[in-house]
Amino acid sequence: MKLAGAIFWLLLAGGLLLLLYGAWLLRRVRRFGLGPGRPLELAGGAVQLRYPHWWTCELEGSARARLITHDHDGELIVTGAVRQRPAEDPVLALSQYLQRQPIRFDEPSPISIREGPVPGALLASTATLLDQDEERRASLTYYLFEGPSTRLLFIYRCSVLYGLVDNFYLDQIVRTLRIDGLSASSLGAGAPGGRPPGTGPRGLSRQR
């Protein structure tokens, strides 16, 4: 009984420490934000954005980049490619992409996001990654935008603990986007920023 009680109090203390750490992180990012950020261009300048200065960027060709947060396990993959065929409905295109992934989403349905000339789709969900040898939980966020001539895909993955905090940074990054010369103000797009799916982040028009 004494051992069980000790384990209980240790688990409770650990949980409280995690909550306090999460609250400190959220306060930190909301206070300091993205800062000036570092620039990134893909697809011959068709895609332009800025990302936090403490992240590192690994270019994988002219149309793909991998951004690493370094302070934890966050990773953002950005792919911007000139389309070789007419634009598709972003929700349908993102849904088809997600169906091919070995992932079981808690919130499986992308939503439409649009304000201005560039349509897009968003899925923000916790999920189970179905690896060959194990299953593990993660927080995932996907954006797909169809510019006049360029398709942009964001894939962000981190542990569930950091999902709430990191969505704030995704919001800031998406707001710096330029796709085919269109600025973030015309895109009107933002990440969930910790809001439940479907509630609508700042400045974002959502359509089912």
C-alpha cells in the first residue's frame, strides 16, 4: 500500500510539473512570438515564408524543405510545387493524400479554409501513427493551398504535449506566406492556435 501510494503521488507530481511547463511554454511563445524570423523560398520563389530564428532548415531540392524546432521533437515539412494540371478542390486533394498515410486520425475530416483568391484545406488532429513495429501518438497539422499555379503542402508533427504550443507558431508562419505573389493578408489563413477543430482561428474563414 505504501509503495502504491508513493507511486500515485509521484505520478501526480509529474503531471503537475508537465502542466506547469506547458503553461510556461505557451506564455513564452505568446509573449515573444515569431520575431523577425528567417526567410525561406521554394519553387523558384513561388512560395515564400518566414520561420522562427531558432529553427533550422534543411533544403531537400528546390521545392521541399524540412524545418526542425530543436527545443523538442517538432518537425515541419513544406512542399511547394508548380502544378502540371488544373487546380483541385483542396479538401478533396488533402483527403486523398491523408487516406494514403499509415495514420489513424482522431479528427479525420479536413475543413475548407478560404478568404481571398487562394482556397485551402486544413486538418489539425491528434493521431495514432501506425508504424510497422509499434503505434505511437502524435499531434499533426496539415495545410494544403492551391495558388494560381502552385500547390503548397504543410505537414507538421510533434508530440501531443507540444501540439497546443506549436500551433501558435504555425499560425505565425502561415501569416507570413506568399504564394504566387499573394500575401498572407489575401490568404487570410491561420493555424488553430490551440482552438478545437472547427472553431475558427483568427482571421480565417472556414467552410464545411
